[in-house]
Amino acid sequence: MDDTVIVDLYLSRDETAIRHTTEKFGPRLRSLAYAIVQDRQTAEECENDTYWEAWKAIPPHEPRRYLYNFLACITRHLSLDVCRRRDRLKRKAFVCELSDEMEECIPAPDDVECRLDEKTLARLLNEFLAALPPEKRNIFVRRYWYLDPVADIAKRYSLSQSKVKTTLFRCRNQLRDRLEKEGFAL
């Protein structure tokens, strides 16, 4: 079923919207949640919570052209919230590793200027990603959005782990340089 039709079902408050969403996006959303929480049952709960949050968020949002991205964003936030609650005192190693990697090139979220410039930062990040060659962009997004392990990314794109790590390192440096050039203090 087309995304526009599914969004129309949400807008008309037709409960079949959830069934169609599950059929079309369920496995991908569950996989995204599992990559973060590392537990099948919890991933299923995050997937189900995504449908409830989407039900509450549509309307006012009408994500006709980006329904999967809208749902994935919800799933990702719910999954990370589960990790934070579950490991409030001791964060999961993979989340810490990714946070450490990105701290080098993204301003701290508690910085007042960062909050004020959030839209500028989002625009710059989107421009940065759009300017990357497709392979580098895919590697960067798989690592920092989907939280895929380096080994999985290497396998997916038939690359060595060393190549993936080098690509990520260089992309982070390019992003940091771009943000510093635009006036973000890192």
C-alpha cells in the first residue's frame, strides 16, 4: 500500500492504518529497534509503541513523502529511551562508542548555542550527507543512524572493516571541519 494512502488512513483515524503500517514497515522497524536494544521482545515492544506514537502524532504531522523515516525516528528514540532507562547508571558499550566518535564533530547537546542553532546544525548535517558520495553516505548513515556494527557494514557493502573504519574517521573529520567553518564550537 502506498504511504500516502496509509497516512490518509491515519488522518481519518482508521485503525487499519496500523495494520498496513505493520505489514509494510514492521520488520524494518523491529530490526532497527533490535540493533539498539539487543533484545527481541523489547524490540517488538518498541515497534508496537512506534505505532501508538504515530497514531498520536498523525495529525498534526502528515508524513506522506517520508513515512518510513518518520516511523524510524520514533522507533529509534523509543529504543534509545529503553536503553537509558535500563542502563541509567551504566550505558551500553556500543552507544558509548558511537557517542564518543560523534562527540569529536557534533557540538554538545547541553550547550545553549547548540539548542539555538539546532535547525542550522540539521541543515548543515543534511548538506554534508548530500555532498558525500553514495557509498560514504550509506556507511555513515548505517553507523550513526541505524547503529550498525562496523563488521555488518563491511559485510553489507563488501568492504574490509579497515576501509569502513577509515571512511568513518575521514567523514567525521570532514563533518567537524565543516561545522567549525560554519562557526560551531566543538
